Amino acid sequence: MSNLPKGGIFFFETTKPEDVFTPEDFNDEHKMIAESMDHFMAESVYPNLAELDETKNSEILKKMIKEAGDLGFLGMDIPERFGGTEVDEISTTIIAEKVGPAGSFSLGHGGQTGIGNLPIVYFGNEAQKAKYLPGIASGEKFSAYALTEPGAGSDALGAQTKAVLSEDGKYYILNGSKTFITNAGFADTFIVFAKINGEQFSGFVVESNSEGVTTGADEHKMGMKGSSTRTIFFDNVKVPVENLLFEPGKGAAIAFGILNIGRHKVSANSMGAAKLALGESAAYANERKQFGVPIASFGAIREKLADACALAFAAESAVYRLAGLIDGKLSILDRKAADYYAIYQKGIEEFASECALVKVFCSEAAARVISEMLQVHGGYGYIAGHAVEQLYRDERVQRIYEGTNEINRILAATRLLRLEGTEPAPTTGSGFWAAPRQLLRGMKECCLLMAEAAKRRFGEETGKEQEILLALADMACQIFALESAVLRAEKACQKASATKAERYQAVTKLCVFAGRQRFIAAAERGATFLGNQKLLPLIAAKTPLAMDDLLAAKRLLAEATLQAEKYIF
């Protein structure tokens, strides 16, 4: 394991274009999964989504989830011997992207997969896996993940739900409650976290029909209206001791380990929603006429489409780069090893910073894209019945669950502070790609220098300076996303036609311009917070703008998007 790449290494090592995974690298299996998911969503989900949101009828959602199970889209993280297919991370990321725009279904699907089954896959014993995973994989049984409590949201370890071993030693007696639990209204099993004797934070598999388990009514939410979100109450619930996950006191490893993958899936969900919003808005702009011409002919509309295309490209590039990193880490593991999943978890944990950063970038990129695409629709975008109205409502929660974006920023920045060194590797690249590569090196140097400046000023208390941590995280966020976009575009241009290469260079220009702006804003904020005026001219010197023909690039992307009426990459 010691020779494997570590998370955060992108700050110090020169990453070659051929070393990153991109959507252009999809193999035949990946393409087949994408096509199958497109067909399933078009036939079984989108036609029923409005009714689901309007009626909040869980039977509709359950039917959708069951159909996904029939097609094998629930068990892709589950080993074959337990009813799944256990494909690579790229494949599960594709599925997460495809379900992303279908808010209520996406949430129900996510509660069933990922956080709904991975605690058992990673930490369950053979008996637990054999008992619960086949039903979850097929959709015959439904699952939910119960971590959050009324008084313990971001502070998950502050949970008050208690488990006490019965006198005969056969059961843990659970008392407490969990809130905002997805699929709670119809789940057969709950992954529940409680403190044994009020001290040892632990995970349990709790069957919903157990005596003493009750739920409140479904919450009336701003978005994801058709999903089931309830509070669960545990009143002297007897949980067999064999339903303890992993070991007593190991609940944090389960909860936080699963959240890394959960964050990655939210990133893919958000990116998929942004791409759909762009396509819907391009089609609308071609159709909608004002002043006697389609609004697609107006520069103000075209600029919105071009900027949205670039944000979606950066998000997509970051999502699949991270999926490739995770797959690369896990592909060398021995699946037959007794401690396979323990090592597996450690492998994913190394990319906790990247999972957090990409979740922040993608959820906030989707927010910007969908908001601007609603603006393209004008007043009609505010009226129910248009996809962007639903996307706008449903998107908001992506910045809250799987750790709020503030928590994710703090997590990533705290890990950044542990990195040693202030000198990124020398840049490579020539011609068009030399300037973006040089800019990225300067951005990395600024970020590392600011981290060192923060540690010099605050010492061991740096981790408590949240305003500084947020600025550092914003800087790191833009670095990873922009580098992902640049590397992908450079790699794609090596095999692309002249027309496609022109598009890749155009989207690179937009990504560089916008990413640099956001980076400088964060860097200057951080330097000002630190009271370090010497950093301000350094930031300017290290991040020169060397991109011309920005307007032409925007017009090229807008025209291509309008012609295709969909995301063009």
C-alpha cells in the first residue's frame, strides 16, 4: 500500500493527461450501462416523476426502485454471491449521474444503494450480507441510512440514541430517534447508529417491523417532494446482538467511510442535473421567440449557455477523474483477501479530501447552472411543469446532505494543512496547453504558501480558524476542478477531429477564465483574513491571465450547444 498514490498528491506531482480517466475513456461496458440507464429513465422514471412529486405516493417510488433492481441498477456495489454485480466505480458513477436529474427518484435510489447497502457490504459479516443484501440488490426489500438526529446533524458523534445490552446478552435495547431519514416511510431495514451504554458509537442493522419502531409523517419539503423523509423513533427496540455491524465503538469508521462514497455520488447527481438543465434550456431558447426572433439569437442568452457548458464540463471532468483515481487504487487489491473491505475502505479514505472538494464544486456548479438555465426560461421557468423548475427546487439540498458544504470545506482544508511542502512540481506542456499548466502551478503554489502562512500565524489552533479553512478549501476546489478540465481537454485533443479539438480548446478557455477568477477571490479573501499583505502581490504574480479570444470561444460553445440542444461533450 505504501507505494500507491496518496490523496492530495495533485498538489505536488505533475499529472499527465494520459494518467487521468475521462468520459472519453468509457469502455463498451460503461457505454452500455449509460445507454441502458438512459432508456430506463426515459421509459420508467421521467414519465412518472411529476405524479410522484404531486401525490407523494411512495408506491410509485417503490415501483421505480424495484424496476431498477430488476435491471441490475441497485446491486452494482454488491458482490455477485449476494445478488449483485460489483462493477467498478466508473460504472456506479455513471448510474449516479443518470439518476441525478430525477430528484425524488434519485434520493430514493441513493437511499437504497450506496449509503443504504455499503455499511453491510463493507462492514457486515457473512451472515448479515447473506440475509440482507440479496433483497436490497433486487429491490424486493428497501433500505435506509439513519445517522442524523434532531440534535446531532453535522456533529454526528453527538448522537443521543442509546443501545444497552439486555441482561440475557441476546439483544441491544435501542432508545432514541433519527430525523430526515430518506426512505423511512417504506424501508424494511435501517442502518442505525447509536451509542452502546451512551459511550461507544456503533452501527446496527434494525428491521423496521421490530416492536417499538415507529415513524412520523413524511416531511413537506422544498424539493425532492416525492421522496419519503421521516423521523424514526426507537422505544425499547430489541436488536439481536448479531445485528451489530463490525465491532462495538466502530460506528465512526462505518458512518464517515460511507460518506466519502456518498459525497462522490452526490457530485455525480449534481453534474447530471446540470447537464440536463443545459440541454433543456438550449431547446427552449431555440423555440422561444421575443422581438420576432428566437431568444437563442441573443448574446445574453448565448453567454449563459456557454458558461453553463464550461461549468458542466469542469464538474464532469472532476467527477470521472476522481472515479478513476478510486478505481486505480482499488484495482490492485486482492478481492479474496480476508481483510479486503478493510483495505478497500482505507483506499477510499485516502481520497477523502478529493471526495469533499468535488462534492462542493459540483453541487455549487449545479446551483449556478440550474439558476442561470431557469433565467433563460424567464417567467416560464418559475412555473411548475418545466424541468428547470423541478431541478431548481431539488438541487438545493445537494449542498446540505452528505455533510454540508461548509463541513466538507473544513474537512478538506484540515487535511490540506497536513501536507508538507510549498513547491509544486515543474510544469509540462507546450503550445496552447503551456499557459493553463503554468497558471495551475501558480495556483497550487499560492494555496500551499497560504496554508503555511496560516500555520505560522495560528500554530496548532489553525484548525479552529474556520474562515481561513473555508478560503483554503475554495482555492483547492478550483485547483482540482480546473486541472481536471485542462487535463481532460488536452488528452481528448490528441485524438479529436479539428472541429472537436476547437471545442475542447474553447471550453478550456472558459474554464481557465472563470476558475482563475474564483480562485483569486478566495485567495485574496484568505490573505486579507490573515492580515498578510505580502501575499496579495504574490497571488497576482503567480496567476497571470493568458487566454485570448474568450468571446469567440463562448460563441462557439453556445452555437454548438444550440445546434445539439444538449450538453455537447
